[in-house]
Amino acid sequence: MALADPILSRRPENRVWKKFRTHKSAMLGGFLVTFFVLIALLAPILPVPDPATTDWGAVRKPPTAAHPFGTDEIGRDVLSRMIWGAQASLLAGVVSVGIAVLLGVPLGIIAGYFGGWIDAIISRCTEALLAAPFLILAIALAAFLGPSLTNAMIAIGLSATPVFIRLTRGQVLSVRAEDYVTSARAIGLPTSKILSRYIFPNVLPPVLVQATLTIATAIIAEASLSFLGLGQQPPAPSWGSMLNTAKNFLNQAPWMAMWPGIAIFLVVLGFNLLGDGLRDALDPREH
């Protein structure tokens, strides 16, 4: 048993975890992300009022024991809407980035590994999409598809896809030139095995880091689309739509804007810190 511990400590996953664990800001980011994920998952069983229930006798009331975060313009509990709104924001972030990864990584691998006219077509299309600002492109696609959370996630995912295509292509070009890939092709190893055994594992770490950072961007994009009326539709709660409503009552009920603003700030900060920590932990030059 004593001989197994040094071997175990040399495993790459243990080195990554050790490096990540010593990164204080990354641990803070992980805590913030975990907190909001748990809030979103536990929303159905938490002892809070229905987020759509109105109380015309408690319109725009400041925080009290009955309503710790106050109430909104039609007497709905802001805390309840914050908790349920976390589901929309986190779902939009994860699903939209999932769409971007599922589309961008295969296209990037194909462009980087096979090259030629395939690479030229994919690269020119990617550059054309990257020429448009991310949020402007997402707004245009969401307006074309129609206002809903599902369409907003699709729009954000498609807008983020070019980033993953470019990142993956660059990583594949670097890995493809390595001696072990050249040797694998020389001995006649099938392309599918080369891609799955040598290319994809080396592409995955930077894609994972980029995905974590892009989730933060996607959450801001979803809040922006909801603020413009292109995301989650009332009466379903969303942090962006809550801010859209709160802008009309900043003087009378500032808490309506304060809480969703703080939540967006903290969850985006969490994902950014987590992404930075993963980047440092997965960097082979740091081991």
C-alpha cells in the first residue's frame, strides 16, 4: 500500500486537482458556481412562495421577514423569483455552450486535421461570423427565431460556435504536427482512432476551459436578451426580465434591480474564476 501512494500522486488527474485546490480564487469560483447550481436544482423543494403568485396588498414592499428580498410591481416575492430565475440563467448558459461545443469542436477538428478546401470553407465561414460582435449576432438570431428561452439558447449557442471552431482548429494543427501523430499515420492507424486516441484528448482541456468562461458570457447574453424581451417570457422568472421590469421602479423600489444584478455579477464572477483556475491547473507547463 505504501508503494501505491507515490504512483497515485503522479497521476495527471491528481496533479490537476492538487494545482486547482491551491488556487484560492478558483476555489471561490467553484463555491459560487456550486451555490447557484444547488439553488437552481433545489428550487422546487425550497420553502418559498410560488414565483407567479401576486399579492395586490404587498406591491413594491421593501424587504421584510415575510419577503426577505421585498416584492415586485404586482406583489410577487422577489426571493422566490430570484431562486426560480436561477434555473433559466444557468440553463441558458450550459445549454447554449453545449450547443456551441457540439457544433464547434467537430468542425474545428475536421478543419484542422484534414485541411485543404474543407479547412478553407470552414475557416472563411468562421471568420465571417467572428466579424460580427457576439451579442449583436445573438440578438439578431433571437429576433429572427422569436422571443423564447429556447430560441435565446439556440441564438447564443450559434453565436458562440465560431470561438470553439477557431480554438479547436488551432489546437488540432499543433497536435497534428507531433511525432506520435505522424508515427500513428505512418503505421496505418485508422483516422478515426487517431482522432479519438490522440487528437481529441489533447484538444479537450483548452475546450473545457473555454466552455467554462463562455458560460459566463452566455449568462450575460441571456440576461441581455431577456432584458430586451427576446429571452424568457413573463410570467416565468428570469434575472434579465426582472431587471427589465425593475428599470421602471429604480426610485420607488431599488431592491427589484439590486438582487438580480448582484446574482448575475456573482454567478458570472464564479464561472470566470473557475475558468481561470482550470486554465492554470490544466496547463502542462505548470506541472
